[in-house]
Amino acid sequence: MAGEKCIRVIRVIRGSVLRRLSRRSHAVSILVLTLMAGSARLPAAEPALLPASKSDASPDQPVAADPPLTVDILVRGSSSRTVLNDALGRLPLDELTDKQRKRVNEVLEHRSMFRRLPAISIDASQDVYTHLTHNPASVVGIWRVLGISNFTMTRTGPTEWYGDAGDGSTGTIEVLSRSPNRHLLLCTGKYKSPLLARPIEATAVMHLQTQYQQGEDLQPKVVHGLDLFVMFPSHTVDTVARVIAPVSHMIADRNFRELSLFVRFMNVAMERQPGWVEQTIQRIDGIDREERLELMKLAARVYVAAHNRLADNETPQSDRRVEQAGLENLIAPYQVLPTSQTTPARAQSND
């Protein structure tokens, strides 16, 4: 019986659970995208294209088939002992209350998985990045409008949110510590499936850090990354998670790249088509009029700043593939919902 139970759990986790837990965790991390100010120097950027579709692209696939938007992988993901020790040393535990520190230490001491996700550089302004981190309801609302996911998020406290992926996955997110350059999160998740007698539960500690840079062409850049510690209370799930860790690591790294792509996409949209952004904002549900207006003002500021930067830059370096592709084409490879399931437009007066 024990063997059959283990096999059943392996199938469920391999087929969906880890993937969905990873997607929820990294969707939630948009709340606090912040990594590595004042930390170790990063090596030169290595260009890396995001997957051409919702599944990993083949290494031999022609570049022409890939989406135009790119991000730069500065440091690849790792789970080595050296990286783990460095991640543990960076945690701002002295900023926590005794109760918070106890909860974090429980995850650290009984962790089932550790991963330092890739350090990624994104061509995006600090204003866009900061707004996305502090307005998660707007972010997931845009995802629903664009058909990227059905994820919903509700604020339950000053620094707490409740998330529902709509597929049996639910969870809570709490910001334990926050500064301009880093955030420490505690996330608890649960996944229910008819294939399982009991829900699969997980608790994660996520430490995100950010630094802001500027390229030679005056293009603002954001460098971010995340240290992820996950604990599965169930001994069976813990054992399975350790066995298939390489798969879950790959999924986590890929999801973080896709999250970075969304930041890049929103920055491009605001720089080049603020009208399209405004129309999209008007279709978002779950946010009030003030949030809508702030997003519209942000789009206008980013648009003006981009044009001023272009005028001041003697040798502008544009990405022709991005310029030649419409916004709908840029986001299409990452949509998972049919158009009929996306959020319908609703009148501004309904706020």
C-alpha cells in the first residue's frame, strides 16, 4: 500500500502539482520583485531567449521562431551547497519578530527543496518595476485580461494576500520584511485533487533582491533574482519532491524567466502604445478607480521618458524584432486561456 501511495503521489506531482505550485509562487513573487543591491558583482550578461511557447523550446530551434522579447541571464540557477550557505547568510532574520523568525526557521530546517533562481536583467524602468511589485491586484488582473492565467488575488491585510489559481491550488502570501532592495516572503500553499486522499501542502520562504542599472544607450535595467526554500510537511511528498528535484528546478527557473518577460512586456507596451495599455486597464476587474488612474499616469510617464531618452541618445540601439511585432503577437506565445475566457470589458463607472 505504501508503494502504491508513493507512486500515485509521484504521478500527481510530476503531472501538475509542482508545476502549479511553482507558477503560483512566482506569480505571487511579482508582489515584491527585488534582488541583490550591494551584493556580489555579477558577470557579464549572457543573452537568453525565453521559450517559444508554453513548453521549453528545443535548443536547435531557429531564432526566428522565438518571441522577439528577450531577457539576459546573468547567473544561472543553482542549488549547490555553496550557494545554499550564501543564501542562508543573506536572509534578514534580524529584522523579524520572534514569531516570524520561528516560522521561517522551521522552513529552513525542514526544507524539501532549495533553489537560487537565475539572476535576470530586464530592460525596464524602475517606475514600472516598482509599480508592479506594489500593485499585485493590477498585475493578476492584466494576466486575466490577456489570457495568461485565471489567477486571482485578494488583499487580506496590510502585507498579506490570498491567491487562487482556479485549479485546486490556493495559498496565502505574507511580506515579512521589506526594503527598497529586498523583500522576504512567507507563502503557504495547498493543492486539492480527486487523485489524492489528502491535499498536498507546502510552505515556502522567498527572498527577492533587486538592483537598478543603466545601459550605455541610457536604457534603464532591472536586475532581480530569488532564493527559494520549500518545505512539504508530508513525509511522502517530501521524499518524492527530493527525487524529482531536477525537474522542479527546471520549471522554477523557466517560470521566473517568464515572469521577467511580463515585466519587459509591460515596459514595452507603456513606452510604445500607452493607448493600448489604457484600454487594457479599463478591462481589469478587482481594482478601484484610483489604481486604474495610477496605472494610466505611469504609462504616460514611461512613454514621455522613452521619447526623451531616444532624443538624447546619439546612438540609439533598438530591437527591430520588437518594433516590428505588435503587442498581441508579443504576448501570444504565453497565453494559456482562449479569448472567450478572458476578462470582459467593463465600464469605468462601475468602479
